[in-house]
Amino acid sequence: MNRHAPFIALLCAATPFVRAQDEGVTHTMPDPKHAAHEALSQYVGTWHCKMTVPAMPGQQGMEEPTEYEVTETGELLCNGIWLKWTSECVSNGKVVQGLWLVGYDPFAKKYTSFCLDGENGMTAELDGSYDASKKSWSWSGKSEMGSMTSEVTLEDADTMVEVVRMTPHGASEPITMTMTRKRAKTAAASASRGAHAIPADLPAEQKELLKLVGEWDAVVKMAVDPTQPASEEKGSERVTAVCNHRFVWSDFRGTMMGQPFEGHCVIGFDPVNKQYVSYWFDSMSPTWSKSTGKSSAENLTLEGSFLCPLGTPMTMKEVITWKDADTREARMEFSGEHGTQKLEVTYRRKGGAGDKADK
């Protein structure tokens, strides 16, 4: 009896424009790059960070104030419209990894982000603003643990100070953490102790996702007009385990409507709400999409919502099926003001049985 992993590709950003062209309306694909994206470049590079955490009575190992040495790396993705920020430190004798993804939503006129915690597999979603005159960022949001805020000040090009306040559910006072960052001159080296070990408490649902790790060839079929043959595009995907194996990360590259296309997905199993959670973002749209779902013996169904490049809302439903260990299919339906479109992606593992048979 197979368990099925969630989808990694969401390639429908341009669908409304294809529909419009079929109806005789001329549209130019909007440029997702906004002036506000330029501020993200300040994070690019490798940083050495000292994080100070106050004493937390009742929390094992946190009875006294603690200071951590953290290595962080920022890089721009999708032509600079997304920032990927990774972190790594040693906590209680083991390596803990984290990830922060940042973009700018031109429709809501705010920065948006999500954070992934490699220690417990939890996520947090934050909204932010940037004051160019003060070179400071303000963030606020919530996670399964409670609400949080962050104030980041760039003291100079190589120094950044952040104050994070987190208020756990049921707490009357926030926990304040201070992080002082200094830009490093060389790229970060990964900590060696336990960074690649699978945690003993990893949920079985998350272990299922590790089947996705590897290199894949993809064929994308999209049917915009049911009276016409489906269009077909090809791509390649690389999937890696991140955040102590509690999430998997996908790098997808190919073409969409004949143009170069880059997309990324990160997916894990939410241990609090007992469901899969997936975030997708790409080079065609300035906003990310989120979907959630649960698996059955036959397949996994995910549902979510997102904005098309024009900012109009759409909903999606996806059913994923593993054909064998080296082949999986994702069938999707997207609905919005332009009607319903269908998308099908077939993935075949590079070097797998099916790949060898084709050769």
C-alpha cells in the first residue's frame, strides 16, 4: 500500500494570459520585478551571527541565558524577486537548520515571508515593511507556537542587528532574543555534527517526502482550451532535504509559454495540525501560494489558493499519484474568473528504471 507525496511543481502562473490570447485579447506578461525587491539584496551574502536568548524557567536546557553562534546565508532567486535565507547553529549538542523565504506583494503593498524551523518542523508566516531612510525592517506574524515581531536595523553594509519578540500561547510577556550579524568575507561552511542525520522523532509522513530527494525529468501538459491539444513543456527538478530533513526543497527549471522558467517549492508535515503544508513560488509571479492536505492509501490531495500575475484570486486542487518508485504524476485543476484550467506533470527519476528503459 503506497503513501503519496505532495506536488513539487505549480506551473500555471501564465494560464489567464493564454486564455485571453485565445479569446483575441492581447496581453503582455507583467514583469514581477518591483522596485521594492531591490531592498532584498542587502541580505545577500554570508553572515556570522551571535544570538542571545534569555533564561526560560521550566524549559529543559534553557534555565540560564544562552548565546548561540549562527551561520547564515542569503541568496536571491528567480531574477531577484525572492530571497532565500538559510541558517545553521549548534543547539544542545546538535546542528539545527532553518530557512526564511522573503518576497514583496505589490498587490497588498507589503513584504511577505515564511520561516521553517528544523528543530520541530513548525512554520511561521510574517508580513513586513522597509523604511529606506532608516534602513530598518519591521516584521510581525504568528506560528503554531504563538505571535512574534522582529525589528532589523542595518547599521552599515556589513552589520545588522535584530530584536525578535515571541509571545508563546498563554504567555503574558514576550521572550526577547537579540541577534547581531557581521558580514563574512568567505562563503559559509556547513557544520558537520548531525547536519545530515535523520532525526529520530521525524514523523512517518515526513519520511515519505524523502522519497522525492533526487534528480527528476518533468513533462508538463497544460490544457487551456479543451477543443485544442494540450501544450507540452519539459523541465528538470532537483529535490534536497532541508531543515534537518523536516522539509524538502525543490529547484525546478524549464520553460513556460516558450520562456525560461524557474520555480521552487518547499514542503513538510505540520506536526501540530497533522497535515502536509506546501509553499510554491516562481519567476512569473511576485506572490507565493500555499496548499495543505492529507494522504490516503491511493493518493494525496492538496488544496489551496493563490494570486495570478494580475492579482486576481484562484483556487487549486491537486491529486498526486506514485506510479512506481521512480515515477509520479500530479494532476491539477485551477479555478478563477477565467474559468477552470487543467495541468498535468509527470516526473521520472533520472537514472531510474523508467529512464533507463526509454534509453
